[in-house]
Amino acid sequence: MRFQFPAWLGLVCVCGFVSCDKIDEAPKSGPNLISLDAPDYFPGNVAMPADNLLTEEGVRLGRMLFYEKKLSSDGTVSCASCHQQQKAFTDGNKFSFGVNDAIGDKNAMSLSNLHWQNRFFWDGRETTLESQAIQPIEDKREMNLPIEEAVARLKADATYPSLFENAFGTEEITPKLIGKALAQFQRTLISANSKFDAWIRNEVELSPEEELGLELFFTHPDPKLQLRGGNCGDCHLGFLTAGDPNGFTGFHNNGLDTEENLPLGLMKVTGNSFDRGKFKAPGLRNIELTAPYMHDGRFQTLEEVLDHYNDHIQISSTLDVLILEASNEIPENSETVKLHLSENEKKAIIAFLKTLTDQQFITNPKFSDPFK
Amino acid sequence: MKNLIYTALFSSLLLFSSCNEDEVPATMAVDISLDHIISGQPLELNGKSFTLPSGESFTPKKFKYYISNVKLTNSKTGEIYVESDSYHLISEDGNKSIDLGMIPTSNYDQITFSIGVDEIANGKTDQTGDLDPNSDMAWNWNTGYKFLILEGEFTNAKTEERQGLVMHIGTNANYKTITQSVNGLKAGKATTISLVTNLDELFVDPNSLLLSELESTTIMFGEMADKVAENYSEGFITIK
């Protein structure tokens, strides 16, 4: 009995759809509303933004813009240059390259299940996918194109004006509409066909090692009670294995750096020194495919990541208390923080992490380059 | 989505309304608000420190708990309103109110609710709404829900080192039911019942906690967790 959802839930969904349809039936000629193809065990309480409902035409336009190299100053780079489907929308680099081989200072984040996130970028500086989408176009180290110039190029194009017309009922192309279309496409990037998903749906069994890994992943250890845990699920929550979507609760200092070397992180956004060194806890779907790891891409392998959490936590004033307090052995002194997982336990957690890989997601033709 | 059914005894009310000129509406809007206080001040989770009853300084970072099975009683007439599917995740940086919607009219004078989730709901994690296991309130797939989470940090008085406090309280034995008298609920009148949740009460009465003396500052299962639950069973949530 894993997650058999009660039968009435189906009814609730149907009712939800019916009422939506009623509201939006009026403009018959407008774009076709669609709903996200998400499993019922994903959070059900996240509404589509009222001013950017998901439509077939909006998603189609967004997909083209996502792969559109015209949106970079020299026409060589698109969103998809750093967010490549076969790598779960990352690029395999420590830092990403923009136009003229400019180099950024953060690791490209994987794009999946974004509808359930509330803050974007490693430092959480954007609150919506719509506003986020514009920034890389303008960033000098990324696509380096003033947004007005992007608008002008799309206006001058033979096909885009009519695509905007179809999606938004206006040929007027604006930065806002570019952001909306990109956001719509990105919301459709749902990864929910991994082995972990099949296990949730009771379709497969996990191997004993994967199952041990799952248990460890979601357990905060308590050595007094001989409760062993890997302490991962404290920050990577639930089926999404993603950060807490409430406020800044999903941002943590995970012990990468000492006090002296602590980067600003979330403090850049909040101005609160209490947030120094905190970064967004990303969703771990497809983590096997998204190396290197951490906001600065410092770890090449999952083994290195596990070793970090097990043995190399750097203590600082904002180190997350859930890490500071986590150990599988009663600590002898409080000068070091060690998780004390065994080699086999670390391996088991990695085996579980690999069940988050979703082959359908990285080969889904709906997410691929429409110009090919 | 809230799905309300009413379990109440109406006979006396019906008699009244049939011979009364100023008819009292059959339903009334009631909601419940919760204020979180610590050390006599509003709770903040942004790095501010507060003094605990022990005199120790504590910086809270996360505070969440379940209120469930809300019931209103009119002790004079015996009328009872029971909210169905009554599970509410309350958190400092999320929801701090409970909207009961339109409920059968009565001069209710008692409110009853529980901290945590009942044994039936705690036995499965295939639930939606506030019991959605995607929040960090579900322990894992077998252990049910955390009823209350308080996380924060303090400086250990003995070692002078920064230490974390991780309170994750759950398990069926720690499901505690609270009844309080309420004033001012008038039949037919929209009302907000104001409750106050005092975090100090997690650390005292009857069990005093001195953070620097704790054997372990991870309080999840076992004796310490039960002691905290005993503390929250009385005086933790009260009428304002």
C-alpha cells in the first residue's frame, strides 16, 4: 500500500477541470488552455498564475524562444545552450559559457518541476518564472542582449509576430510576453517517470540497496535511538526532492565554506547577515545527469557530494542547524560536524539518487529543439 | 478544498426560530486566528534572538504544527459543531488561520482541538491538502507525521559553542487534545476566535528544559519528545 490515492480524488480533479473550463469558455477564438501533466502525488495546491494561464500556443512559442539563438547578441547562444535536455537541462560545466566565451559564476541549474518552486536562481533573487526568464537574455555573461533589442529582433522576424498573436491575442511583442511564454514552456518540463516514480505508483520494487538509500535519504539521524539517517530529506523535501517553497525556508548554508570564505548567497537578496552563505536547495530529480554539483559546481561526482556531507562540513555562523545537529554517532566534541555514515550507506544513498533519473524526460520530443 | 458536513442538534434552535420575529440566521461565519509569541513578543524567524524561560537565548528558524479535529460546543444546549476533514498545518511563515466557513448557528462557548494528527490520519501518507506528504511534516513513508517542528539555534552555556535545536515531535501518544472556553460567540454573528500559541510553553510546565544541559538537542522520539508533548498539552495554545 504505497500511495493509492482515494477514488474521490479523481472526482475532485474532474470537478476542478470542469469549473476551469466554464470560466474560460467565453473567448472561443483565444488560445487553447491546457493543464500540466503532473502526477497526483505532486502538490495539488499550486495554482497557475492568473495572468499567465498555460496554453498550447503559449507553450509552443515558449519552446521556440527557449531554443532561439537570436536572443543572444551574436546569435550563438540560446537558453538551451546551458540547459540541455539530455543533461536534464544543465550543461555539464562548472560555470556556463555565454557569448564571446564569457563565463558566469554559477552552475547552470537543472530545469524540472519548476511549477512547484517559488524562488529562482541560486540566490533566490526572482520570485516568478516569468521575471526570471528575462535575466539571462540581458546578462552580459550569458546572452548579452538588451531586452529591447530582443523585442526588435522578434518583431522583425517573419514568424514570431503571428506566434505571439496566437498565444496572447496581440502582435505587440513585449519583454513581459517573452517572459510569459518562456515560463509556460518551462512549467511543462515535468519529470515524473523515474524509477522512484514507478515505485511511488507501486509499479516496481526498489532493490534492497535503493530501498535502504531511500530510508536513509529521508531520515534525520538520532544516535540515541540508533536511528540512522543521511539527513537529505530535511532540505530536499517529499516526492519532488526539492527545497521548501515557503518564503526563504528552502535556502540553506550546507557547510561548503568556512566563515572567512562564505559567499553572500541569499544575503545578497535579503540584506540579512543571517542569510550569508545560503543557497537554494535544488530539486534532485535527474541528479545523476546534472554534474558538477553545488552552486559553484565544485564537486564532480555524487561520491564527492556524499563525502562532503559526511566528513567535510565547514562550520560557520550560518551553517544550517539541521546539518549542525545531525550525526549517526553521539559526537565526542562539537568542534567538527560529521554524519558518520558507513561506506555502504553512502553507496545506498547514491543508488537511491540514481532512481531519480528519468529517461523519458530527457528524450521527450515535446521538450526538444523545435528547429531541428 | 474544504468539505464541510455538520453534526449538530438543531431541535431547540428550530423551535426558537419558528416563533421569533428577529430570526437568527441558520448559519454563521467563524474563523480562528493564531498568534505566535515567544518571550512575550511576536515570533520572528529572521535571525532575531529571544530569551527562553530558562534564561537562555534562542534564535528560532522554523516553527510549524498541526491543529486538527476542531470542534465547537454550546455547553448549555449541547449543540456541537465538528469540522470534517479537519487537519490544518499552521506555520509561522505560512498559514496562521483556520476558516471554518459557514457553520450552524449557536452560542458556542467551548472550542476543542488537537495538536498533531489523529491515529487514522497518522497511519497513512497518501493524503492531500495540509496532509500532503510533500511538506516536511511527513517523517517518511512509515513513521507518519511530525506534529510539531521547532528548529533554531543557541549558544551552549558550557561550551560557548553554537548549537542547533531540532524538535520534531510526533507519534500517536503525543497527539494532545485541548479544550478552552470561548466568549463572544453569538448565534448568527460572524466571529474570529483568536488563539495565542506561546512557544515558551514548550520549554516549561511541567517539564523544564535547559538547552545547555540536554543530552541531545535533537528531540525526535523517546522520552524527551514525550516531555515536550506533555508541555504542549496545556498552556501552549490558549484563548487570547
